[in-house]
Amino acid sequence: METLDRPQTTRKSLPLTEQDLADLAKLRRSVDHRQALAELSHRHIDDSVSEAALLQAVLEAGLRATQDRVEEEGYATLAQQIDTAERRQTARRRRPTWADES
């Protein structure tokens, strides 16, 4: 896993609600939540992580989840197209029902 101390390109202001702050506090306090976030963001996160680093990990986890979803939908579409093409090929090879008529 990567560490959270990569060079910063820019800093952005991020408005946070009370619920957002509570969720970040839960991520920081809960070992299970930190571990899940670390797995999703592919970063090492401990209980002393800075707020900025925690927000960066949350962003990266969200971006990864979004990319995974896009790939899943793409694969599902591709599988459906392949399945349709295979059905057409099978239908072309099938003997027509009228061929057995005498």
C-alpha cells in the first residue's frame, strides 16, 4: 500500500456538513473503518492520519469504486453483446423447421 505523503499539486476547499465531520471521525476512530478505507484506497491509514490525508484517501476510494462500477457495467454490456452474437451464430447453424417437411 502507498503512504499518504505524496507531493501535493494543489489544495482545494471542501465544505463539510456535520454528518461529514461525524463520518470522518468514525473513520478515524474505528479500526474496522480505517482498515476498509485502507483497502479501498490502497493506502496505509493509522489513527494518527491527518484530516487532509484522510480526505484524500476517501476521495481515492470513491474514485476507485466509480472506476470499478464503470468497468463492471462495460463488462456486462460486452458479455451481453457476445451472448447475442453467439445466439445468432447458433440460430444460423440450426436446421430450419421447414426442412423436415416432405
